[in-house]
Amino acid sequence: MSSVDPHAHRLIPGVVARRRNVVALRFTEHALVVATADPVSMEAESELGSVAARTVQFEVAPPGLLVDVVADLYPEEEGLRHELPPLTH
């Protein structure tokens, strides 16, 4: 991943970063650069643009690296995934 602004991750809620497996790298007033393993996901681009209120630009990164970085950036939510009951139909 290229240069990372240490405050950029605050633009993406942890639940969204985990679901989309993305890491915010840097931002300007109008744009957010995000590392992702799926740079063609229109759904991710739309959701991220909505939550960050910026145009989203993607950079490609390995999925395993993203999982590790997301876990490091959002440690307070680490246990949250395990506390939710499984969905049943």
C-alpha cells in the first residue's frame, strides 16, 4: 500500500471496513483513496463514498494484508464479530 494518512481510517466505520475489506489510505476535501482487493466493486465504491462524503479512488492491495490492517485499525471492534448471534432463517 502507498502512503497512509494515520487519520484517514476515521472516515470509514469499522463495520464497513471489515465488510468491504478496505483501508482508507489518504483523503482530501473531495476524495478518499482506499486500498481494496476488489477495485471494480461498484457497491463498495457507492457505500464508501456515501459514508465518507467523498469521491472514492481505489488502489489494489492483497486481501490478507487488508484483513490484518483493518484488525489493527479497529481493535475496539475485534470482539464484536463474535458477540453477534448467527442469522437464522
